[in-house]
Amino acid sequence: MTDETRIAASRWATPFEHSDPDRLHLLRVDYPSCAWVQYRDGRHFDFSEFTREGECAILVFCEDDLTVYRVSAQVDAICIHDERDFPQIDEWSTNSGKAAIRLTGTRLHASLSAFINGEEPTYCIVTGDDCAEFICLGEPLIEAVGKVEDSRPSFH
């Protein structure tokens, strides 16, 4: 018997799933904010004036179609990994897209994601430098929020 977690990758249909991860850029990560903390002894700290409500969301830019996408999910957990956390990305991408992958059985399923969503998959967006993993019940929402043009100065 082994303690190693088996990982299964599958297709996650996104507008950028077949993009080269080096052509996908993580622009921003938004986490929902906690507005207060309460303890069993009755202490309560309200810091809502310093935080904002929201949902887990990231902004990514895809060079292939020059589009900025907002990816969001109704969940309190999104993990940002670097390339050391996913040594098998190339292997996984043979069964799925290169930049968008649905995973089951990740290391997180033994801890955080198992607590949140049991055996449900996590959804990963892989860029050249990072991987955003959404731990959520149901597929994240992806919406195009704008186009970006090449803004090099013109030398006419």
C-alpha cells in the first residue's frame, strides 16, 4: 500500500485551454475578505471597514486572442502554486488542455479540498510562472472582460 496520491487529469473546456502556458499571464488574484473574527470567550473584532466582500477570482491575459478573462468561483479557497508544485504538468496536459486542467486526487484532496468538496475535482489554470487552483463545488465561471492591443510606440 502506498501513501502517494493518484492524480487524474481531464479536460476543462475554457477559451484558453490549448494555449501555451507561457502565453497566458496571471494578472491579479482576489480573495474574499473576512469582515470579523469572534472567539468563544465572547471577544469580537469587526474590521469590515478595512475589507471588502467578494468572491475568489483571478484575471488572466491570453496572448493568443489578446483577451483578458475573469475566472471566478463561489468558494473560500483558491491556491496559487509555483512550478515546483506541479512537476507533472506536461504529463497531465496530454489528457487535457495545456493551460486549463481539471484534476482529481491532488495532494490537496487529502486535506483542504477534501474538507471543502470531498471527491469533486479542482480546476487549475496554468501560466508560465504560476498555477491557480480553484477548490470549489462546480465549475468556475469564465468571462471575457476586455481586449488588449499591442501598445508599442509607433515610429512613423
